[in-house]
Amino acid sequence: MSTQSHTARQAELKRQSSGRLMIFGFLSPTLAILLFMVAYPIFSLVYYSFFNFSALRQTTMKPIGLRNYEFLLSDPQLWERFVFTGKFVFICVTLQMLIGIFVGYQLQKNFKGRDIVFTALMMPMMLSPVVVGFLWRYMLNSEWGIVNFLLYSVGLPKVDWLGQANAALWAAAAADTWMWTPFIILLATAAFRGIPETIYEAAEVDGASPTYKFFRITLPMAAPVLFIALILRLIDSFKQYDLFVALTGGGPGTATETVSFAVAKTAFSYFYTGEASALAVILLVIIIGLSMILVRHLQKLGERY
Amino acid sequence: MNKPLRTRLLTSAAALAAGLAASSGAARAVDLTFVWHAGTCADALVEISKDYPDKSVKIVPALVPYGPQWHDKIASEFAIQGDAFDFAMWDSQSTAEFASHAVKINDIFDKSEYLKADIFPPASLSRYGEYPDGSGEFFGLPANQDAYGLTYRKDLFEDPKEQEAFKAKYGRDLAVPQTYQEAKEVAEFFTRPDQGLYGWAQMGGRDYDFATTASNSFLWSFGGELYNPETFEVKGYLDSPASVDGVQAYVDMFKFGPPGSTNWGFDEVNTAIQQGQVAMAMQWFYFNGSNADPKVSKFADKVGFAVLPGAVGRDGKFRRQFSVGGQGMGINKYSKKLPELTKFMEWYFQPEQQKRYAAVCQTGLKSVLESPDWQNLNSYNAQFSKALAYLNDYWHLPEYPILLDELQQEVSAAAAGTKTVQQALSDAAEKNERTLERAGYEIKRGETTPEVPDQNISPVGQDKVVPVE
């Protein structure tokens, strides 16, 4: 009897291990690609951040420990860029979420021409950020741009949108909001339409007002999806670079240089490869930290609803 | 072997032979890829190259917009020692940065029967290809020369009513200005926002070199300097009283420009010229082809072209100095097609091809530049040839893009009014010195710094205003 049970256990173990082997066999190509595509660049980034090194000016790589980090973190200009990036992210994400949720809520209702309106609203999102940057640059031209033309035609003074630091921030936020609000609309509409109709019917039976239904049913039920949209927009706005290249070039002065703009400039214009790597590591740590906090909140939301 | 099988085998063998022959023909085909910023001159090169007699060679453009992307595309390829392009046009001041990745042109001069240094004006060859300065070592050929110039509304300057009104107000004749002091008065005179007319347009944008190519022209003319190339001092030179005078004069000229022009690039300046919105504009000769073309500009027949003004500095000396533009043609030393490229360049730099190029852009070939045909080809070539005598350039150092960006940040801030000119130039000097020190330059600090740095560094000051007709 015991011999039989031993044999059965052995057969079971063999079956399990061959199953694990098969799982590993299937996963290994993907794992290898991931290691090569993600782990290796991150490892290189961290490694190069400890060197004084330029990929273009081929002098010897000099190990300098944490000096790149010390230099960057003691540079007041970097903190100015973080502050600017923070302001930009806050304005953009707030506007995009508010407008996106409002429009998404309207678009969940069935009305004639809804699909055409929906498709038209998605168009800005399909453009490249550089194209959007140039488009807005021409529209905001102080002398012959359409925006100032409209202001002037209703008796308002022309604004030097891209030549003044504060105005340039709002100009960039407007361009980013124009481009990315459709993304929030897309997700919000999908989330709102996914809420079962029976819940609304029950609320109506109980005499719930439209405002009550929106704040107590629609928003909470759509919260996990909206939160994902928020996370994606936060991360994406934080990395914004190409829009600024085309729209302001980082100016006036350094007023509209985001942290990502500084990374790209340090890496590919200055070719301070070591310093750029250190800056990218700092940015990576911040984004990972931010994402982890938000994902934890998302999990809590998921458990609640 | 039966007959049908033999026929099939013979047919297959013939097809294989034909295939092999075709593939060996295809293997001989060579693509020579070049990087440049998109525009008329790049289009001209492509168009001319279509007539290259060796049809197995094809010139392939890899064009990018003017600005940092153009520099970064070349630099990134050099950084990985790649051969995605075979030759490139880069700014004169980039030669120092790219020299270690470029083919030394002296080697081509030694081997080629036609391509020799003496087919180019020595100053042009030096400007677009020599590194270090005065070394006799070249890493580029003067493919596309350019200079800053003055574009003005002839119809306004020649209007008797305007002439009379100007004389009554300023006590002198209305004429193309020879100094920035005169230009300021003329600009003020024509600034009439109620008529949609402004006196002056210039670049002030933060992008690439927009603001500083313009501000440097003022800075040098007032006797300022970017740095001392012998001691590597920047403080006391870039923010010297004469440099501040120059950049202040540049910033002041925005008062006579269209609102918001502090962030303009060349596109906006061109539009202002082509719409007749400004009486005078500081613009590259490169764009005069379109500004003088009636198909492009409504004011094509009403604009005139001149050499930019100079200035009388605080030491009473007159100087006329402005930014060099244009690009040299350099060869990627990682390219594997040097023999084909050399043959193409020997053909391309022949007078026949360069005459075609000079019809739309500015050639660097001496025989074409010296010919009366070229001088009279259009309304601006004669002025361009005069302008070549007054050119000055940025730092010829490998750290150029960093130094440039630092100066751009500060001059752009001064133009936007967020910093005073003195503060902006002092901050730029501080940053530039830090960059030079990081790169290993030893800054030898002198006991004093000059009020007018040009007096100490390659002086060009003259005792009186020397007009250019």
C-alpha cells in the first residue's frame, strides 16, 4: 500500500515539475526580452550615473561616485524645473479630469449624432505632440495667431502668450489639455456606460435626484477606471517633453523647461551622458514612487467597489 | 534526360543567371545619405544631384527641422559611431564638436585632382571647416555660406513724404542705417501700430540660436566679446560694459517691433517682411530668395537688401560685426562609402553645379563668387559678398552647444524682461565659466578686465563710421 502511495506521489511530482518546466519554457522568451529591453537599460542607466562620461566626446569614463547626484540636487535650476513640472502637471491633470468627466458624462447618453461627436472629439489625441506644439505655436502667435485675433475682435488686448513665463505655462497647459482631454473622455464614457442600468432604476424608484445619482452612483462606480486614467495622465504629463520643444523651446529663458526637457537636453544636446543618466534615475524614482502610491489607492478603491 | 525536363532546367538556369546579374547590379548601387535642415538649399542639392552622371549613386536626404533636432541627429549618430548618414551640413561653430568624428578634408585635398583648398576663398574654408582655428586642418567644406543682413522697405525709404518728415524730425536724410544708433531712430520713425507698421523685426526666440545670433551682432558691434580665447575668462568679457551696451541696444529694438516679437524665430521675421509689416528686419541672406520672390512675398518688389549696421561703441570706435550663418559640408568618418562620396563631391563642387546652386543659395566656390554673373544674378548677391567681410562667430570649442544654450537662456530672459541685461549676461558668464571648468579648461584670471574687450581681442574698431554702400 505504502509502495503504491509512494509511486503515486512520485508520478504527481513528476507531472507537476514537467508542468513547471513547460510554464518556464513558455515564459522564458518573454522574460529574456523583458530582461534585455527593461532590466539592461535600467542597469546601464544606474551604472552610467556614477561616471563623468560623454558619449560624444570620447574621453575616458571617470568614476565619480555620487557627484552627479550631488551636483544635480544642489542645482537650484533643477528645483525650478521640478516646480514648473509640478505646476504644469497639476493644471493639466485637473483640467483634463474635470472636462473629461463632464463631457464623458454627456456622451454616455444616447442622442442623434453621438458617434460622430465622439469620433471628432478623439481627433486631437491622434496627433503627434510635436504637431500639436507647432499648431498651438501658430495659433498663439501674438501678432497673427487666431487666439489673439479673436481676443482683439471682441475688444480685448492681445497677449504675448509664449513670450511671458506665466502666459507660456497656461499656453502649454491649454495645448496639453486640448490634446489629452479626449483620452479621459474615452475612458470616462466607457466607465459610465458600464454601470448597470438597474442601479439607476432602483435609485429613481427611491426618488434620487440627478446630482445625487451622479455623485453617489456614477462617480463611485466609475472611480477605479477614472483612477487609472488619472495615473496614466499624471505619469504622462510628468514626462512631457516634445510639446515644449515645439511650442516654447523651453523659453522664455528657462521658464518652461520640464524635468524631462532637461534630461533630453543634457543627454542629447550637451552630451553629458553621466549627468543625464543620474537625472533620469531621479526622475524614474519619482515616477515609480508616485505610481506605487496611486496603485495602492487604486487597489483600495477596487476593494471598496 | 527527356526534352521537357531539359527545357525546364535550362529555363531555370537562365532565370537564375538573370537574377544573379540583376542582384550584382543592385549591389553596385550606392546611396549617399546626408543630414541637413529642411529648406531651399537642401532641396537644391537634391535637385542638382539628380544629374550626377554615375546613375548607380543616389543622394538621399535625411532632413530635419532647423534647430536642436538637427544638431542632435548628427551628434547622436556620431556618439554611436554609426553610418546612418555619409555626409552632413553642420553649423560653422559645430566643427569643433564634430571634428573628432569627421574625415579630415586635408587628406582628400592631397589625393583629389580637383578638390583643393584653393578653389574656395581661404576665409570661407577656414570659417566652415577649420579646427582648431588657424591650424590649417579642415573638417568641412564651405557648402552653404550665409550672413546676417538687413532687409528694408524700399518703397518707404524712397517715399519723398517720408523723407521730408524724417528730415524734419531728426535733422538728417532718411537712409539705410550705418549704425544701430541710426537704426534706432529710423525704427522709431516707422513704428506706427495704428497703421499696422513697425520699425524693426529681429529674432528673440529661445530655440536653438535664435536670440543670440541677433544679440551677438549687437554685442560685437559695440565692442563686446563672448570670452577671452587665450585665458578662457568669460566673466568680465561677456558681461563687460561694452557687451552690456550691445545687448541692451538689441533688447531696446524690440520696442519698435511687433508685439510679442521677443520670442520670434526666422519664420515669424520672414512673415513680417513678406506682409510688409516692418520697415526694417534683421534677417539671414539665406531667406532673401523667398523674400524677393513675388510668388511668395506680396512685398517682393518693394524690399531692398543691405549689409547690417555697425555701432559706435563707448570708446568712440566704430565696429561692424555680425553673425556668420550657413554650413560646412563634413564627412562622417564611420561611413563606408568614402570613395563614392569623394567622387560625388568632386563633381558637385564643379562651377557648373555650383552656379545652379548659387541661383537659389550662397555657394562657397571662389570661381562662382568672383564672377560678375553671380554678383548680378539677383537683388542681394552684391550685398552678400560685401557682408562676408564683417562676419564673426561663436566659440569654436567642442562645448559649443552647452555654452550656446546657457547664453540663449539668459539673452531670452533679458528679451522677455525677466532679467536686466547686466544680470542676464553676468549669469551667462557664470554658467559658461562653470562649463569650461567642467570640461577641463584652466581659466587664467587677469588682474583687470577691459571695459571694451574688442580692444584686446582681434581689434576691429575704426575711428569713424565707414559706410557700406
